[in-house]
Amino acid sequence: MNKDPEKHHTFDGPSMDQVKNTGRSLLAGLAALVPFIGTIWLLVIVYRIMLKAGDLMILGVMKFVSLLIGQPKAYETWHVDFYGSNLLRFLLPIILTALVGIAVLNKPGKRVLHWMNELVQKIPVIGFIYSALVQFVDAVRGLGDDRKFKSVVYIEYPSPGCRLIGFVTGNFHDEQKGNDVTSVFIPTSPNPMTGFMLIVDDDKVIPCDMSIERATKMILSAGLVTPDHLGDAVRVNDAPPPKVEEGAPEKEDTSSGA
């Protein structure tokens, strides 16, 4: 008796198109979720830090009050656990920070802050770390600040046709060369906190109409986030039209017909 051959069913697996579509969907989902998850995660961390700072402030106040009443250990039996206590713990660091800001904006506060800066910077190792943090904070405050950066410009480098994005920080007159120059900060990408400063002749500076905010985003993203257009690139000091010397005959207009 002849038996029919057994039919074997094989599983070929997903096709390449299915794998590509699945990978594309995963990437799209990650691109949509990562900003939200990252934002929530950072907010939770900041919230916990604020609560911890509030706890330390409340503990310090309770210890101080215990010393005032002559019972140094009395604070150990006190509890700050009531309705709205988390809000109080969260707001205390904000209020204290605002008060410090108000103080250092006044002349006496500025003098005290300057004196403290000089004192801390004289301490070995600690002074180096403190100075680095001060410079970092100043850079963050100045990034995109119109008081620091006046406009966005291009500097032609390292070869013709290549341009660096820079921020104008000032203009002054070069007494030695006898011409006007511009100080330009060239940030690095993707970390604009570092960079270098150039003193450039005005006629070598190429301005554009890109905003400081857009230029900063472009630098932070290493060019992945780009504006629709880079702006008009026109030399600052284009060569003026030649002046006609007094008494010299003017050239006749030959464009019109006789």
C-alpha cells in the first residue's frame, strides 16, 4: 500500500519588512515617550531634593528653638507631620533661595558675596571646585541672554565656504591697528558651555538673522535641529561704492539708447 508523504509545515519567521516596521514603531514610541518620562523623572528628583532640603531646614530651626528654651534634646520629641507639611517642606527652600537672591541684588549683599567668594577661592582644592562651579553657573545664566550675547554671526573657518556659528559679545576699537573689531564667542557642540573667544575685524564678521535661541538649539543638537533657513549672510562692512573725487568728470550713462 502506498502512503501519502507526510506534509511538513515550516515556519519561515517574520519577513524583513515586518522587522523593519516593528523597529520603526518601537523607535517612534520611544521618541514619543522618552521626553515625557524624562521630564517626569527629573521633576520627581527635584521634588525629593526640595523635600530633603526642607527637612534639613526644619530640623535646624527646631534645634535652634531647643537651644533657646534651654532643652537641647527637646526637638527629638517634636514631629512635623500635619496636613500640608509636604507643601511647607517644598516651599521653604524656594523661599530661602528667593530671600538670598534679594539680598545679593543689593549693594551690601553683593559685598558680602564678593568677600565670601574671595575667601572660599583661597582654600586649596575647594577653591578650585568652587571657582569652576561659579563659572559654570555664570555660563548657564549667560547662555542665550541678550545682555551677554548681542547677535548671531558667522566666522569663515577653516576654509572658504565653511562657517562657524558665533555669538557677538562686544565691539570696540583696536588702537594698535586703527580699526573696529568685534569680540565673538565660538561655542563647541554639543556642549556650548565651552568654546573660545576671537577678536575679529568687522569686515570679516558675517552676520545672519538667526535668533540666539535657534542658534543655541542648533549647537546643542549638533545640527540635528536646524532652522528652515540659516538666514541672510551679508558682510558687515561691504565695500562702499567708490567716491567720485571733486572736479573729476562723471562717467556718461551708456546704458540708454542714443
